[in-house]
Amino acid sequence: MIIIRCEDYDEMSCTAAEYYVELLQKKPNSVLGLATGSTPLGLYEKLVEAYEDGVIDFSQARSFNLDEYYPIEKNHPQSYHSYMYENFLGKVNFQESQIPNGEAADPENECIEFDKAINLAGGIDLLLLGIGTNGHIGFNEPSISYTLATHLTELAESTIEANSRFFADGELQPRAALTMGFGNIFASKSILMLISGASKRPIVQRLLDDKIHTDVPASLLSLHPDFTIIIDREALGD
Ligand code: PGA
């Protein structure tokens, strides 16, 4: 595990963006695993700027998103589909992008087809992850067992609570999601985790204490041979 310490959110986002510029220069047809949430917004902004300035080109690259609420309409303002197109995919030029379909009539089959598409693309070169305040990655919530493939899963109460800020009062909030599993995550050649802000401090302490905690899904990533964390001072608490 490599830890890159940054002064603040902006430096974290710039440092992450440099990773992508380098990767796509080296391998223009990279397969990127992408994440949602508030943490990667700065990275996406920097990548859109780099694309507009001609510094990065995604025309040969493909992307697969980590997760999506289920059920949710693609054009719901809080769907991860909407988030991705508003903040990133709609502003750059990926050859192909796939996001688990929150409208799928048969979610199990959707997950099987999603994993087939990842394999057909040659697997993920660089998977971007955030971390939940409860240690989840994607929607792999703390549990005594973890599913390997992309799957339909119930959200933890703490996740529903954390994400309720995005839904209007009285609006139906999804209680389940389609998410890549630990098999997909570990099969990714490289993993890049972004962590920012004081709210992540308690979970960061457990992530970085040189132990694997079965109730902190992200801590299992320390077993991955190419796992990098870019973290800001507020999250580190130093
Ligand atoms: P956040 O979400 O980036 O909004 O903190 C991260 C996550 O829940 O994985």
C-alpha cells in the first residue's frame, strides 16, 4: 500500500488527475473503474479541464462504474447515472461507458452481463474508490462475508442515513444497490482510493493501523499488490 499525503482537497484532486494523465499517455485504451460520491468531484473537474486543454484523451478508453442504486431511474437526479454524465462522462470522450442499470427488470442478470462486459474489455486497469464513513467500498457494506461478483445488495442503515442528504424530504430513497464485489475489486490491476475531510478520520485510523478488520471492508485492500491512497490532512488528522 502506498500512501500519498496531500495538504488539502485540491492537492488530492490534482495528484489523482496526474495519475490519469500518465496512465492514458502510457495506455490510451485503458479500462477505468469509476466511482461517485463527493470525494471524486474535484478529480473529475480536473480531468474535464485537462481534456478541454488537450492534455488527456479518453477516445480509446472504456469505463465501468462501481455501483448504482436499485431500483432507480437512470434520469433520476440522484442516480449515479445522472451524476456521472453531469460531472464527467457527458463532458469527455470515452469510447464506451457502462454503469450498472438501476432500471433492470432482472437485476441478477444485469450483474452477470456487467461482469461479462468487464471481462470482455480485458479487466479494469485502474479502479477509483472512495471510502464510506463505515469503511464500505462501493456498496460492499461491513459484513461477516463478502460477495465476489457484481451483485444486488441491501444498503447499511448508516449508508442510507449518510446519503439521505441528497434526497428531498419524503422522497423515496433506494435501500438497495447493484455493486461490484470484492472479486471485481481485487481483479483490478491498480486501485486508487481518494480520502478527504475530517468525517473520514475515525475510519482512516482503522484503515491505517496495519491490521485487516473484517468489519472495515476497505482494510482488506491492503492485501492488493497495487493499492494507492491519496489522502488530505483533514482526513489524516495530522
Ligand atoms: P463520499 O462517499 O465520497 O461522498 O464521502 C464515499 C463512499 O461512500 O464511498
